[in-house]
Amino acid sequence: MADGGSQNGPVVLPVQKLQTTFPSMITVGRARNNDIVVPDALVSKFHAFFRQLDDGDWGLADAGSANGTKLGDVELPPKGQPERVRAGDKIVFGGVSAFRFLDAGGLWAALRDPAR
């Protein structure tokens, strides 16, 4: 979910598994063939990806993007190993798009009360 998208509240970006080349990843990028499309010029065509970790949690990795990926205040290394991401964590793709990683319950709560 993008923070502060429009004046009407947060913007929710859908996850739609389109990328069959990487079946174990949820890809993020500007190109339309990503699973999560972020239409921003500072986001690379294939910018980053989520992957489920061995313990069932989710990890996030930068795919070698031009403008970087931040998880909280930490800049992820380009083409590094996925870093654990938890519900509520803030994520920045390309330096301008602020997102929060939410599970279904967290999304419902955020949509009901965007100030949370």
C-alpha cells in the first residue's frame, strides 16, 4: 500500500502474479509485466522482489535497481539476499514511493483509519 497517494487516502497496489519467469518471487517494478506495478520514473523496470523465506515469513531484495530500495531506514544492497520484512514495515522503491507491507488485517485497519 502506498502512503499518501491521493488526497482521498492511501493507494493500494494489487498483487497479481504475472511474472512466470520467476515463479517463487513477487516482482516489483515499473514495467507492466511485474506482479506489483509502480508507475514511477524513478522505479526501475524490474526493481525489487519479495520471496517467501524458509520459515514462512517474507523477504525483500533489491534486484539491482538504479535508484535503490529501502526497508525502514536500511538501504538494501543491489542483488543482495532478501531481508526479512514484517507487517507494517515501510518500504521505499526508487527514493520517492513510500509503501507499507501489510497483511490482510493490517490493510483493512489502514483503510478504515488511514492515520494509523
